[in-house]
Amino acid sequence: MILTWDDLHARARNEGLPGIVKRLAAATEEQRLALAPEVETTIKGLDRNEWWRASKNPNPGYALVVIGCMPTAARAAALLQRTSMQTWAQVGPARFLEVARLRELPWLGDLGVRLAQKLPIRDADDELWPIVSALLNEGDAEPPVTEGVVRAWLDHLLRPPFRHRGAVAPLSIRLREDPHRDTLLPGLFEFNGLGTDLAALSWDASNKEWDSTPAMPKVIAHLVGEGTLERKAILDLTVDRLLRGGKPNELRPFTLLHDALAPDEDELTAHALDYARLLPDAPGAVATVAQKALRAVDDAGRLELETLLDTSGPTLVRKEKTLVKAQLAWLEKVARREPARAGEVLETVAAAFGHPALDVQERALTLIGKQVARLDPDTLTRIADASTGLAGDLPARAAELFGTSTPEAEEQIPELLPAAPTAEMPPPIATAPELAEELVALCHEETAIRWERVLAGLVSVYATEGAEVLGAALRPVLDRYTGDFGENSWNRTEPLLHLGVAIRSAIGPDLPANAPRTGTGSSANLWEWLITSVRTAWQGGRRGGNDSALAATPDGVLGLRVAETATQLTRTMVPLIMATPTHVTGSIDPAVLLERLRRAEAEGWQPWPVDFEQALLRLPREADPAVTAGAAGLTSPAGRQFAAWLSGGGLPDPVSRRFEQAPDTKGRDYWAPSLRRVVAILEPARDGGLRLERQLLTVVPSVHPEGYPSDFHDTGDVVAMVLPHHREAVAAWVLPELAALADQEQREGSAVLPLLAESSGPVGPALSYGVAYGLGARHQENRVAAVDAFLTLAARPEPFAAAVGAALGDLGADGVLKLSRVGPALAEIHRAGGSVALWEVLVTALPSLLAAAPHGLPDVLELATQVARAVHARSEIAGLGEVAGRAGSTRLVKEAKRLQTVLTH
């Protein structure tokens, strides 16, 4: 039988793997090697997407041909590692080795090493490691210890390929019998990034289900217990990994392993200095392990007191109160045990006076007060000096205890910085190459500022440099980014596609006649669709719907402007965009718009309708009288409309009302939240007005909340720029997404909050509830955005704090917002200097919170005490006296009494 490439190639493309093996087995080695050049030429010529474009995946067949024909490991590896061969490992190790063995290849180990060295650090094909491992075993070669190799090995152990899960042995057996265990297991500890993989879901072969508890720690401990793994080596690796630090989730498997190993007294003592390094700085769970270990060593009488005191100082100001209180209890025990050195111990306890939590400060002060009689005068003086860091009602108690005068409350927080002036827009695009560069940036990341610069640049460069120059610069961009500028089934309403039509209409004489066809009918095309959409929006004031290429939401105004540019650029001689902002918020300086309109009148052209309406919507509420007077002298239709707009005060504020959505108890929307959600109804304040006006200023929420809303995740800055001086209207649109940050723990959507704070206009229920939801968001980065927005609002003159406080009280009272999330965000506002506005928030929120007493309220009361003392507050808070007057010593009562004391003394 003659072995031909055409035959093997055909079988590979039809997944005829048994036939390929049979043909290769029947051929001589000389025949197989003779095909190597053709195999290389074919595979090197494959398109990188060939494997998924073909009706049947040819890569496994090609892989058999590679191992059956290549003369060296280097040439085989080079082919298998090509992008167009990324699914070759689906061939499986058995059949791959069957072909390799029939050739009796001496370089299988070398091939395994070469393939292993190229394993990516992340997202390797889960079918690849079994083949690599089999090649290494077959060639008696050791795997290279790289992060990619160790991760692939670990992933295969914890999460075997789906088709093998029913037959795999328990993890303890597989790890014990794994041929690469001794080589690769240390890598689990040496590569910091593998902690997350160890903590991920793993397959429980015994119960045939996924297990969320990290499985490897208990398995390693089991193998240590039976003697398969050396105990000292594993414990040393574990402690060393904890010392290198990382995120809590990355370190959790190693804390579990440490606990599973249960080090004895000698082992703990040998690592005492390591634990002393971990206690002050490591993540909370790791520090708890270290504290427990050090206390065991101390209880055995084997811990130096100096080590304990040195590590306790920084530990006592950690944020984890449970850890700090345990350290205080330990130090109290040591002080009683070592009376001769009690002064040193209690002076260390005084470090807790610098803790941000008042109950921790109080516990330290109480502890010292119990043993104050033991202190010598010098030590007592030093501790009294340290007590100046106490807050709330504690300075007075400390003064009484130490016989000093009560210090006056002093402001110890940064002063709130004044609001920075709004940044101006970057300089306009002046040349075609600059436009091409910005267009590429826009394809990579769409931002409102880039959109404005590209739109303005396209119109102005077309007018000044002409179609030929523009085409030379932009055609390569259109050709490179066909996924953005070429029509397909999922981008027909995308502004980038419409921008591509606008560019082609400007640079190509054959367009728009050859505009890409849509799938809606044989006679319809995208060009006609855009014209119809623009006409509908202009005549009827409507965007959106099945017959429109535009979104009905405010970001659809950008799409409408792009579509208008596409339909008007070559039909009218308009040399500039009227709506291009002068500031990054989207605002336009009225004086600049006046000059643009004067130029239009002088040159004899009229602005495009949608562009001009957007320009009017971006004007501030008040203009310089000189600009208003100048506008009165304009004679064109647009000029007269501009003058009337200024003299009439611009766009009236819409009516914004709080609306409560009830949870869908009947389960009609599986994804809907189970809690009530507060959103806003928005209505125009007038009939008529601009054509864009009614749709922009109308929000009618549904009865039940939407699950995981995402309309503005990627367009928050675009939406904010549409109405930069009516932020309450924008907030009404985005409020469901801000609410979902808290009630559905979404991660996206908070970036719009600082943008709204930098905009202008009255703060109503939409923005105040939006800030409140942001402060109670699940993810830290969202709470940071809300804090930034709050501080920006606090630095500006418009009132807002009482409204935010009312929203917090409403949402926090029944647990829609978790105060355990809100509290740290409010504390950050206090530390950043927003204490005056924060106190107004707290005074407004606390009556509702005190009446409901939700979880986390004591921490909010503690913060309120600190803020009240900082701002010298003497307010009366409804319900506070009743809670403070209750019997008992719960923390709620104690913190209420503390706040009441500060407010009344």
C-alpha cells in the first residue's frame, strides 16, 4: 500500500482516525518520513480558525499524522503548537502513543518536555496535560517545573476531563500514584498564583459531585500522615507560602493545610518567629492561625516575652476586632502571670488606643484600669500620653483614670478639598492620521470623550482635507477592524457599524450605494435603514423599536448622532459639529456655541437637527449676560432657537419621584431580586420642547424589579454626557443598575456615579438612592466609586446629604442594604474629610435605623460618635435616647449611650 498525503489529509478532515492509524501502521518508516514536508506545508498554511470553521475538526487527525511522519521532536512540537492546531489534543493519549510506539521513536520524552515548556500559565487545553504526561512517562523524562506545567497538572488532578469523571479514583489515590508528584508538588507552594486554583471547585470522585471545599489540603495531610510525603518538608513549605503573602482566597488552602497538619509543640516552637512575622500583617485568617500557634507556644512557656510584645503593638491596630480582642485578652493574662513586667505589657496594650473602633479602645482602657495600681509613675505618664488618641466619650474616662485634664475635641481628619474645576476636553483632532489613531483607540475602548473627538474630527477633517486624504488614513483601519465596521447578525444597532458607514460614505464614491445588506429583506440595506431611523427620530421623536437602528435609552442619542452624520456628511457642507463638548462632563460653554453659530451664519449653512438639539441640551442653566445679548443678534433659525433657549432658562428640570418595586413573589422572572427595589419615575415638566426631550425625560419602571440590568454597563459615560446639567434625569435611567450592585451583587455599573457627581443639577430621589445603593454595594470597587461621588457632591454647594441619609435609612432598616458594607464606606468618607456632610447623612438615617435595629447598627453608631465629636455636633436624634436608656450591656445599647454622651456633654 502506498502512503499518500491526499489520503491522510482527507481522513483527517473527516475525523477518520482509525483509518489514519491503520495507514501509518502499514507504511514503512521511509514512506512516513517522505510525507513530512507535505505535512509541514499544509499545517503551516492553515488559517488559525480552520479548526472551528470546518464541519469536522481536522486537528486530531493532523496530530496523528505529525507524530507518524515527523523526523524529530523539534519539528513535531513546532507543528502541534501552532495556533491553527489548538485542539489537536482531542486525539487523546492512547491513540497518539499507539502511532508513536509503532515507530519506536526515541524522542518521545523530548517531545513531552517541549510541549510542557510551552504550556500557558493559564487556560491551557484540559486535554493537553494527559498527552504531555504520557509522553514524559513513555520517554522516562522529568517535566519542567514551570507555573504552566504545575497548574495543568493540578487542574487535571482536581478537575479531570468530563468524559473521565465517572471512572477516576479518589484524589488521594491519584496523587499517591502520580508519577510526577515528587517533582511537581513543591510547585504548588512555590508559584504564588496557584492558591486560587487550589481553592477552586474540585471533583469529588467518591460522591460523584463538585466540592467547594479545597480538597488538596486534606489529601496532602493524609499522605503526610501515612508517610508518603515528608512531614517537615510539607510544613516548611506551608509556612513559607503563608509568609510570602497574597490575597485571602489564595492563602486559604494553605491555612487549611496548616490546620490539617496540626503541628505539635516542637514544630510550633521551631516556627515561632515565622508566626510572629505573620501576626501583624498577614490577612485575617492567616493572622488567626499565627496567633493560635504563638499562644500555644506561650502556654508551653517557650515564647520569649519580647517576641510577644514586639508583635502585639502592630497587631492591636489591625482592623479585625475579633483578632485584636483575643490579643488583648492574651496580654491581660500575661500581665497577671508576669507581675514584674506588667508595666511593659500594659504599655503595649495602650497601642490599642489607636484602633479605629471605640469598643476596642474601651476594652484596652478598661484592661489598663484594672491594673493601673501596678504601674510606676513613668509608665503611667507614657500611657496617659498615648490616651490622646482615644475618641468618643473615652478621653474623659481616661482623664479621670490617669488624673489628667480632659482634652478638647480636636479635628484629626483631613480637610475636605474644594471641588476641582471641570476639566476641559482634549484638543480637537486636526489631521487625518490623528483621526485614524483615535479611531483605533475607539475600537479598543469606547469612551464618550473618544466618541466626541472622532465624530468632530471626521466632520472637520473631511471638510478641510477632503475625501482622498481621509480615505488614505482611514481605509486601513476599516480593513483591520472588520468585526466593528462590517455588518453581522449581532452588531446592526452598534454605533461603530454606523460610524463605518459614515466613513465609507465620505471616502468612497461607490458608497453608500454598496452599503452592506441587512438580513431583514432582500431590498433593504443598512443605508436605507439608517435613513429611516433618523427620519423617524426627527419627525416623531422616537428612537428604538424593531424598525429602528437606534437604542431607545439615552445612549441611543449618540447612535442617532452617528447615524445623522452617516446620512448627512456628504449631502451638506457642514464643516463642524455643534454638540462637541468643551468640558469632559459633556457641558458646552455657551460662548463657544455662540461662536459656532456665528460661523454658520457667516458661511451660510445650518447645523444638523439632532446635533444642534444635543448642543442645546449640553448648555449650563445660566449663561453670561454678554452671551445672551450676543445670541439675540443671531438671525438664522438655529441662532434664534439658541437665543430663545438661553433667555428661557434652558431645559426645565423633569419631575423625579421615588417608586418602590415589589419583589416578584410568583417567580415569573427567575433572575429578579428577592428584595424590594427603589427606583424612580421620571416625567417631563412640559409638553413640547425639543424632539429629543420627551424620550430622554421619561422613565416608567415596571411593577417588579428587573433581574441583573445591564443596559448601561459599557455606556455610563455616554449617558452622563447627554444631559450634563440634569444629572437627576440620568440617575433615573441608571438607578436599576446601581441598585443591583447591592441587591444582586453585580460588579458593573458604578463608574457612572462619580460622573454624575461631577455633573450639575438638583439631587433628587434617583441620585440619592443611587449613591446609597453604591455605598452598600457588594464589591469594594463599587463602594469606592460611591465614596468618590459622595466626596465630590460634598465639595459642591448643592444640598444632597439629607436625601442620601433618608435613602440609607429606608434601605438599611429592613436589610436591603447591609450595614456591614455601608459602615466601612461611611468611615472612609469621614477619614477623607467629608465629616460635615456625613453627619447630616447620619442624623437623617439613624431614626429609621434605630427603630428597626438591623444587623451592623452598633458599628454605624460607633462611627456616628466619632463624627459627632469631630464636628462638635449637639444634635438630637429621634429614638437614640430610648435605646441608650435600655437596661443591659449589649453593644447596641453601649454604642447608643456613647453617642448620647458625646451629643449632650
